[in-house]
Amino acid sequence: MSDIFSKLDTLSEEYAEAQSTVEYLEEFKKSKLALLMKEAEIKGHNTAAAQEREARSSKEYLELLDGLRVATEQAIRAKWALKKFEMEFERWRTKESTKRAEMNLR
């Protein structure tokens, strides 16, 4: 039984870490966009639209988006691994309960 809770702890920690990475990158994306827009302004792009276009098309921003994609994929995988384990545990509990009920009917 302790193995079950140990695995549950491990999967929960993996999910929490993966999800926190996604949330961090989502927030950092806003800061990075602002920094890149500032750089675009310094380079002579005076309108907000031009600055945003330059920032969003930059290599740095596209790399950040790719990292966010990978982090999101990892978080989703971790979430479903945890969910699958929880469902397997519930299935085991149901089987054990059924066994006990059958023993009481004898």
C-alpha cells in the first residue's frame, strides 16, 4: 500500500513541476514580449503595432513559444499519467470491495 502512495506522490510532484513550468512560461512570455517591443522601439519601430510585429516574429520569442509548447505537452502527459493512476487505484478499490462483499454472502 505504501508503494501506491509513493507512486501517487511521485506523479503528483511531476505534474506540479510541469504545470508550474507552463505557468511560469505563460507569464514570462508577457515580459519577453514587452522587452522585445522595447528593443524594436529602439531600432526605430515607433508604433505599438510595428513593435509587436517585430517582437512576435523574433527568433527569441519563437524559441520561447516552442519551449512553452514542450512544457505544455509535458504537463498534459503528467496530468493524464496521474489521472490514469487514480483510475487504476479506484478500479483496484472496487475489486477489493467486491471481493469483501462476495465473502460476506457465503
